[in-house]
Amino acid sequence: MAHKGLPGLWRDLEVLEVPWCIRLCRWGRLRGIRILLERVSRLGNGSIWFLAGASLWLSAGPDSLVVLARMALAGAICWGVYRQLKRFTVRRRPLDLDQRLGGRIPPLDQYSFPSGHTMHTVCQTLILCDSWPQAAWILGPFTLLTMVARVALGLHFPSDVFAGALLGALVASCVIP
């Protein structure tokens, strides 16, 4: 088989993933579900991590500084990795390929791969839950909802979300001792 490069890989994946995206987008158009997924997605823009950091500081005070520093370092690493990968991979978003996949939330940037929301969410959830296990009952479902929301709102393909989750876990594993 001839090497097709990234554009060929993306086309092959799109054939497999667009039907799944259409199914999730249909489900995500139900009013109550759509509102929930839109709110989760907006929180994933970053505000939830500031709230989590503030909650950690209020509950643990100066003892939380190491965890907050890990969160900041990991956030910076994730941001750098995601920006470079998006520039290199240049994958179109589902909503750019099929009108049925368009949502009401505009993407924060042009390209789809990897999911930065998922990368940051998985990474920060793992860091926080490593030091603050009781946060798992909130952050675990939030992380799963973020992953579903990114596909159901037409912003990412499932493989973008999967890659974002793997990269987020990798970054977290580098900053958690």
C-alpha cells in the first residue's frame, strides 16, 4: 500500500468516523442534552480549572501549591503540544465536512486534531485526583462529558478525542511524581 501521508490518513478515518459523529450529533441536538454539553464544553475552555485550583487552595491552603504548580506546568505543556500538533496535522473539523455536524458553539481554533479540551481535561483531572481523590466523583463525569461533548457538538472526531486523552494522560504522568 502506498504511503498517503496525513491527508490520506484523515480521509480514511473520516469515512469511518463521520457516521459516528452524525449519530452523536443527532443525540446532542436534544434540547436538555445539548444545553448540558454546551455548558460542559464552555467550562472546558479553562474556567473549571481555575475553579478547581481555587477550591483546592481554599481547602488545603499553602499545602496545595505543589499541585497548583503541577497543574500550571501541565497546562502550559498541553497548550504547547496541542498548538504544534494542530499546526502540523491540519485536520479539518467534522462541522467543516458535513452540514449535519454543525453546532452552536464555534470552535476556538481552526483545526481538529487533537482535542485540546480533552487533553487538558484528562491531564488536569489526573493531576487533581492524584492529590485530591475526592474530586474524582465530580471530575470523572466531567471528563467523560467533555469527551462526548466535543464529538456531539461537531467540533471533533472520536480519534481527535482519543488522541487528546492519551496525550493528556502522558503529560499528567510526566508531572505527577
